[in-house]
Amino acid sequence: MWWHMLWLLLLCPVATGAETICGSLELRNIADLQQLRNCSLVVGHVRIANLQLPSSVNLSELSSEVTEITDYLLIYRSIGLLTLETIFPKLQLIRGRQLLMNQYALTVYENRNLRELGLVQLQRIQDGHIRIESNPMLCFVHTVDWIYLSGNATRQHFYLKLNRSPNHCPVCGGISADYSIRYNYTRHCWNTQAAQVRVEPPRTEKCPRSCGRDGCDAKGNCCQHSCITGCSAQNCTLCGNYRRNGRCVDQCIASYELHKRQCISYKECRQLNRIPLTRGYRCMDHCPNNHKPVIDANGTLQCQLECKGVFHIKRIADLEQLQDCVTINGSLIIELVDIKGMRVRYALYVVNNYHMEHIWPANRQVAIQRGTIFFHLNPRLCFEKIQKLQPSLKSVRKISIADVSPNSNGERVICGDSVRTLNVNVEDLNSTAVRIVIDFMKAEDVEILIGYSYHYMEAPQRNITMYDGRHGCGHDNWLMDVSLSKNRRHVISNLKPYTQYAYFVKTLTRTDYHMQVDAYSKILYFRTLPSRPSPVSQLHGSSDHSTQIMIYWWPPARPNGIISKYIVNVEPYNLTRAEISTKNYPTFKTCDTCELDCVCNDLKPYDSGPQPEDEHYYNKEQIIYEEALPNLIYVSRRKLQTKKEKFEKVKSFEDLVAGPSIVSYDNSTSTTTPAPTLVVSNSSTASQNETFSQEDSDAAKQYEIFRKYIEDRMRQLQDTNASDFVILHAMPKCRDSHASVGYQLEQKCIVEEELIGVSVPGSQHYFNATGLQANEYYRITVQACVDGVINGCSNPTEMILKTISEQVDQFMNGQ
């Protein structure tokens, strides 16, 4: 009986308090739209694809109550659909917990009849990209503030392409029945009637101290930083992460997660006829794949963890069935590529894993009851770590060299106790380069040192490990600079301004096979300095009044810092008759080549790195060694002999400084003064001991002086050509704002440019130019300026636009 009830729960919408919850929905016909009518929350995605609506259908009867979609929304090739407002009039939030193609939270693609989006209540797309493309009749795309919806003012995650041109679309507010412009329209809207909903930002002044940086609302209630809509607990309607007891929280503590958005107690979970899972603390409507439903003595449905059978993992999604497994009663096969020749005798079979460096955690004990192990072609897994599995094998006395070879495991890394820590730090940096300095190496280590390899990658968060960005088949997103020099300084260039990077350094040494003596640094971080931004993108404008021009733009594609303001210039532009006849300026023309910045950067961190199919990828470091070794090993015999004897036959430190004399191996000649003959007198034994003691002391002093000299020589070898590693910095601002060019060159300073135009806050992306002349051309430029950079404004983005005539203005206003 309980199985029947469980099956009904899976098929039907579930009412939770005031909410009616549905799972993922695939809507392909009018009948499918009925599934949305009673849903207020969709836990999953909504896909409207290949939907054909006849003109006679009344979509208002199919209007849904959906306010939130936890995953994504897709509208694809739907014919007859004019607006989404009729289907989603109350949709407020798309969370993007799971994304379409692992990228998109909102996708509207190839809908031939769609006139407007009409998501009039949408307030936030929490995660994921937005793609609105190839909708030939779609208007009001550029009138939506997508940056506000995504909650990110610097990085753009939206693609708006091949929709109807904004020049052929109505504007926000539109024209009334008497053809007059509505003056109370907003700059951002979903259609001519619906303005984009914006929540009033928190107040930062006159707030209680306990509010901190979160601010407060108009009544002085502290705001919650995890609240999306509203501000304080009293008026917050949507939480960014979870809601518990009417408040927004970042995680569920001592409670159960419901629908990935709410924290409830054990009792509340049971009252919803759901099952609380103690592992993972989730409140589920059915038992997961790795659990089986069991009725306990009290008649309560429980989920008992059962990981039994053969689990074949081919993709990441397959791991979900093992999420809570502690013991697998059966077999686990992890197969990311085709594995052939597997024999039944092996209980643990690990082959061809390029970046695998560990087997189990250090505190984990795993027993292998039957069979043996097979490890081959794991170049970063040390042979010693595999040998530690020997006590785990219960039915095998000794691991066979045919099953685990020391020559095909661990040959690409440092193994054993030879790994040492390399101390490094950032000595200097600018907006595109950084100079890294390494602590001095010991003299004995310098002898075998070839150089250093510097590894770095973009790191928005400080949680990078050496394994991040490394594909199991060889692809590596860590960029690498190789310095075949013993110099402890190195400059990494071609970096992005105002970007945080992670880096580590590794020594390159010439050593015997499997007898490596090398060193790594820890993973450290640095952020490059800000720089001038790229020009603003997608500058648009329109003239709806004879004396006004409305201008709006998108932020720079490369902010290179924090955009503090925009400088807008509007000035008359005189066109000659030839220009008017040869160039068409009906309303405006954007300038696509007006001194636009160009960054030619061949290093793209997240798309670069060698691929597995590259011919020399797996021999990358070996090739470096082979190119450097001839210069270090193949030297003339005379030079080799001189070097050897120089350190073995030095008479004294003074001789070394003056140019050490070398004892010749030819008995017939000698280039040195014969050593004084040691005369042993008939003095007492105590006197002899004093003589030898004095000689030992002198020898020790000479050795210490010699050792310090060699140490200084090795330090000088690591600290040469400091001028080759200078990083250029921007010159400071001149005290005299009218300094001449000669003064600037002499004092090595620059004059700060005077900004002419109207300053607009960096968070504002529009400007209304008023007081203009009717039926005149104007040249409009917009520059983005970065905070903290002298002359840190971008090159101007320009357009030419003409105001409408007074006659057109009067006609549009019904005069």
C-alpha cells in the first residue's frame, strides 16, 4: 500500500504550506501547459520546445502560478508564442542550480513569432549564462538591465544576437492613444506597459552598528546579505541560498535540506510525508538510487543505504548513485576511457591516469580480500605509494613486478623523501606582469640545478590546488613559464589587469632516473594592478524629443579594474553635404573603429595548455632537460680537470683568491712550492698534541673561510643581471598640472588629463542629454574610467545621432 502512495507522490504536484511544488517539466503541446497551472515552485527545469499554438487559443486560461525555477528555463522553436507573460506572469527567480549544457539558466532560441519576453516579475537569475538568439521578431531585449538581473556589474554572462533591431522596436513607455510620449516611462522595461522591477537598495547611513556593511531598510531593520528581494527579515521574499524559520541562511545546520532552498526540522519533514535522510541531511520524497525503502517497527518509511551490485562509473552523473555509500557490496569500475585486457585476477586495476598522485587518504585503511592489484602507466603516482598497499592484500604474499612496475609509475614526479619546500614570493608587479623571487638555494643544490618552471592560472577564489584544471587525459590549464637559468628571479608577463592568479614554482634538476632531488613551492596568490579599461560596448541612442537624446550602453568587456564613472560628451557635429549624401545618418551610426583598444594575448588560461593528442606533450619536461643538458655536461676535459683539481688541491684560501696553484700530476715538474717538511722533535707528547691541535684549528678556520667563499659565489650566481627583471610602472602625477613636456621627462611624471563631459556613476549605464537643438547632428562619446589609475579612462566609443525635427515632435505629441 505504501508503494502505491509513494508512486502517487512522484507523479502529482506536492503542496507544501502555501506552495505547490512540481518537478522538471517538458512542455511540447497545449495539454502539457496544464501541468504548470497549479505549480508555484518548479524544483528542476522547464523546457518549452517545439510548441505550436493556434491563433484561437486563449493563453490567459493557461497562466501559471510559478514564482521560482530552481534550475533553468528553455524556450525553443515555439510557433505562435507571442510573449511569456501569459505563461509566467509571476516568475521572480531562476536559481540556476543545474544549468542547460552546464552553462545557461535562461535560453530563448529560434522562436519565430515571439514579440517580447514579458517576464515582468523576474528579479534575479542567480547563476548561469543568458542566451537570447535568433528570434527575428523579438523586441525589448536591449531594454532589460541584464546586469542587474544577474547581480554582476563587471562580468557579462549574456548573449543577445540576431533578434529584431532596436531601431525597429518600440521604446519603454511607448506612445499613447493620442500619439503623445509618456513622460513617466522608465529606462528599463519588458514591454511598453511593464517596467523592470527593481528592489530599492539597502540604506547605508544611519543604520545600527550591528548591521555592519549589509545596511538597513527605511525602518532601520538590518538587511540580510543572503536576501535577493527585499532587505530585512521583515520584507525579504526570496533567499539566495536557504530559508529557515523565516530568515535567510547560507547553509542548513542541524536541519534537513528541502528542495535545495529551505531548511526544516525532522518533524516538519515527516509532516510533509517525506523521508529525512540522516546521511547528507536531506528531506526526500523518495529513496535515492543507493537506498532501499524499509518499513521500521513503528510502520514509518525509512531509507536504508544499500550499495550492492556492480557500479560502472563512466561519467560524473554516475557518481550520484554512490553519494552516501560507505561500503560497496559488489564491484566498482571507474572507466573514463576504454580499458582493454582486464583480467579477473585483479581486484584493483589502475591504468593510464596521467594526473593521479594519490590512492587513498593517509588515514584510510582499505582491505582487499581477494585478488591482487594492477598499476601501470601512472606517471605521477609514486611506486612507493603503491607498495604501501601490500598489507591490504590478504590473498597475495608479494606484489609482482609484472603487475606493478617501478618504471611505469611515478616517472614524472619527485618520489621518496627528496621533495623539499621552495620558498618564493612576489617581489614586484604591475597590471600585466609580476616578478617572482626565490630564496637562495644551497651551494650543493646549485650544482645540479638546470632552472625553474613557473606555473600560474587565474584564480577568482583562493581555493586552488595543483590538481585544478588538470584533465585526467592530460589537458592542463596551468600555464607554465620555463627559465633555464639559475637566476632566482623571473618575470611572468602577458597577464590580465586586476586579476587574481595562483602560482607555484618547481625546480628543474639533472639527476639520475628515480633519484630526483627537487623542490616545490606552496600555491600562493597575487592580484595584478588595475589598468585602463577597454571601450564601452554596444552604445545605443534614440531621439524621442526634438531637444533630447537618450543614450545607453553596456560596460566594457574588459573592465581591468573597478569602473568608478563614465564620462559622456554630447557636442554638435557638422556634416558636409558630401558626407550626408554618401553616408546615411537617419538616426545614428555607431563607430566601430574609433580608436578601439586591442589586446593581442596568445595566452588564454582556460583554453590553453597542451592537449593529449599533442605529439610531445608527455615528454615536455624531458625535452627541456635534453636541450639544457649538453651545455652542462659536455665540457672540455681540460676545463673539467681544472675545475676538479681547483677544489681538491687548493693549498690555502689566500692562494685561491690570488689565483690558486694546482699540484701537477707529473712527478718531474711542479708548479707549486713544496710543502714544508714536518720535523718531529724529541719533545714531550703533550707538545706534539698541542702542535697537531693548532694545525687542526687552523685547518678548520681555513675550511670555514673557504666554505663561506663558495656560498657567496653560489649566491652571486643566483642573483645576476638584476636589470633584466625590471617591471615598468606608471609614472606618478606631476605636481604642476600644466607641466611642460620637458619637465615631465626630467621629473619622470605625467600630467593628469582634464576630463571634459558629464560624469555618470559607474553603476549607471544610461544618460539623458537635454537642451539640444532640433533636427541637428550630435557627436556622442562615452568613456569608462577605472578607479585608482592616473588617466585611467578608456578610449571613447563614438556615435553620430540626429535629433528629430520640431514638426515630428509636434506630430508625435498631437499638436
